[in-house]
Amino acid sequence: MTARPEDLAALAAEKHVIVIGGGIGGLIAARECVKVGMRVTVLEAADAVGGAIRRADLGGITVDAGAESFATRGGHVRALLDDLGLADRIVAPAAGGAWLAGIPGVGAAPLPVGGILGIPANPFQDDVRRIIGWSGVWRAYLDRVRPPLTIGHNHSLGKLVSSRMGAKVRDRLVAPVTTGVYSALPEDVDVDIAAPGLNAALTSVGSLSGAVQALRDEGAARSAKAPGSAVEGLDGGMSGLVDALVADIESLGGVVRTGAEVSGVSRSGATWTVTAGIPAADTDALAAPADGTNEEPTSEELVLTADAVIVATPEATARELLASSAPALSRTDAAVAPEIEIVTLLLDAAELASAPRGTGVLTVPGSHTAKALTHSSAKWRWVREAAGERQVVRVSFGAQGEPAATSAPDDADAARLALREASALLGVPLDESALVASHRARFVQSQPASIIGSGDRRAAARAAVQAVPGLAAVGAWLAGTGLAQVIPDAKEEADRLRRALLWG
């Protein structure tokens, strides 16, 4: 017998879902539940929601302190922005390439065009030869005359590039890209995930450079860019997405609560209990429902009961919270999550107005303290207009197996270090007097889906969570990094959970 819509609506209204974590994954999952009529409470430990999307006030202007763009692949993010009424705010970055710094014997040079993940389609290209030198060019050319050694299944990007085109292509072209984008060395990156179709093209064409050219040609035929290269942002910053999600959730009756650090999650029968610490002055901010049965705040502790829980925290926190509720999760392997810091600088430096090194700089691993720099004023028109004659740059630190160099110093010292690195990477002397304001943001970067073995680890963790009735988990540690992966994954998990609540 088919349930009537009014019966499902009444049943949904009886269900309470608690979302632990207010990052994008948590907000998407909360929205999916609240829009079918369920009661939803989002608990975020920090003083602001958004997770990797953060805003900062820098000398009177608001800038992105975390994620500044999204990948356009799949169309998932654009569809969400359109649904939230933000389509007219979508902007593309300025034209103009990035640079590479720390090249032995060269210093800095523009990144070559026409490659995939730094792998060149033509090693004799002038901008490639400038970086790897003639010895590197001739070594890379051997790729064209030797047969494929592993037909279609060399999973390690680093091993594939080294064996086919040599160490200089791997170290000077590919490693800066994987370190800057994935915070990982090329050896740890899975070719099939990071560059879908490359192995198959290698088998078909017979050379790695030829395979890159074949994929580029195929992409051009589809009027598409190389995998992962197309990005867009929001006029005014990506925090506009967070604001719109929160507004939509609250307009539908959901509660989004910051400063609520969850300390305990337990399950008894079909009922979940979540305990969170909140400031004593805020204990009455979540008013109890009319029947008084669902929420029991005390002076410093809030105890909530619910029909389901969605955990949307970083991996380490999720594992800790679910140790007793989902014991099978503890028997799965945890990923290594590097600590990343982004120091954003507002500079009074007219010499940067010409964008001396394009929209940003990547570094050869080991050559600089910073792993990358984004010249935000050159990359985004809205930032340039907001900053006026001043310049905004973002300096990134930290990678897998390498703690961020800014993690120990205080904010002032971190800003000075970032200023020195910006000066070196941009090739422009920048005195401390040029520093108008700074902001430091720290992140634990979830392991990208492109890391070898990541898929198996995520699948095992997800299975352990899904085996527990009334429980779901979302976020980058399960979906892979980037909004283009987190958003559809969170929607799918929320849909699975709400179906179970409504249909059994």
C-alpha cells in the first residue's frame, strides 16, 4: 500500500535529526532533512559554521580565509547555488597562468600550459624546457620511443611519471602540482582517480605525453578543460554559500547552533542521545518543545534526544564520538590528515598591481617554506575591487608528513614568515611596513579521494557507519576533498537516512 503524502509529512514532522558539525557536508545534510519537514538541530563546536569555508575581516574588507573556489565538474555546486538563488553571483577567475618557484638553476618560471597534473604533452615546448632543461627534455622524450611497461594499470602517479619521463618531470612539474593541490607527493596519488582515462590512453597511444595530448584533445572536443582545472567562485566570497544554507535551514524551521561542542553520542533502542557543552548563558537558547520530552538543558550542558544522528565532523572527532555507537568503525583504518595553514595578507604594495607572477605560485617541494601562494587581487575581480590600491595574497603552509611551519609561531610571527615567503615567491621585495593586516586559518585537510588506498578506506568506514540504524556520516573524510565531492555525497547520505526514517 502506497503511503499518502499527508501521512509521510506527518511522520516526518515527528522525526528529530541532530547534525553534529556545521561544515558544508553537515549543512547540506541538515537542509535535505529539514526540507521534507523533519525537525533538525545542527550543533557546531566553533563560533561559526562553514568548516573549510571561512571569512575574515582584513583591514575593513571581507575575504575568503579558507576555500575560495569550487570545481565545476559534475555541476553539483552550480546546481546548489542556483537552487539557493546565488547563480548571479558565480564568477570565474581572471585569465592568466600561475608560476612555479624553486626550480634548481632557474629560480621561477611560468607553469607550462597544455599539461595534465603537470605532465607535459610536449617536452620540447619552450616553457617545459625552461624548467627541466635539455637533459630533462631528452629523458622525457624517451617516453615516446619505449613501450608501455605496465599496460593500463600503473596506479602511482609518481612511479608512472618517473618511469616514463624521468625524475625532472616528476620533481619539477608534477610534484609542485600534487603538493599544492592534494598536499601529497606524486607517489601517493592514484592516476585513475586524479586523471581519469590517462592509463587507458597510455595503453592506446603508447606514450605518456601522447596520452596527455589525447586527453587534452578529447577535452577540447567536448569544450571542457583538463580534469580538475575548471573552477569558479562567488562574488563577495564563498561564505555567501554558507550564509544562504543557514538562512534556508532556519527558514524551514531548523536550528543551527554554534559554540556547542558535542562530548557524547549514545544510542538506546531507536533513540539517540547527544550531549553538548555550551556557555552557561546560552542554555535557554534552545527552548524545549511543548511536551518537554526532547531537550533537557542544564547550566552548562545540553542533552538532546533524536531519532537519528548525522556526524559531519573531521575524521578524528567522528571516530572518537562514535567509538561506542559504531564500534566497527574503530576497526577500519584512519587516514593521515595533514595540518594546513593559510595566512592571508593585506599589503600596501603598488609593485604587485601588475601581477608579476600571474594569479599564484606553486613551489618545488623542499625549495621554500610555503607550498603555494595565491595572488587573490590578481585572481578575483571582486577582491581587487574591494581592496582598491592594496593587494591581497594568501600563503599556504603544510603538506602530508610535514607540519605547517606557521603552526608554532604566534600570529604576528606567522604573518612575518608569510610576508617573507610572499616576497620570495613573487620576486618582489616586501618590507614589513607593507603589511597592513593579516589573518591565519588552520585546517585539518581530509585525505583527497585521489590518494592511493583512499577509496577502500572510505568504503570500509562508510559501511561501518551505515550498519548502525539511524546513523549517517558525511564530510570530506568520506567523500573526498572539495565541494564538488562533498555536496553530492552529503545529499546521498541524507537521502538514505531520511528514507530509513520514513519507510523503515
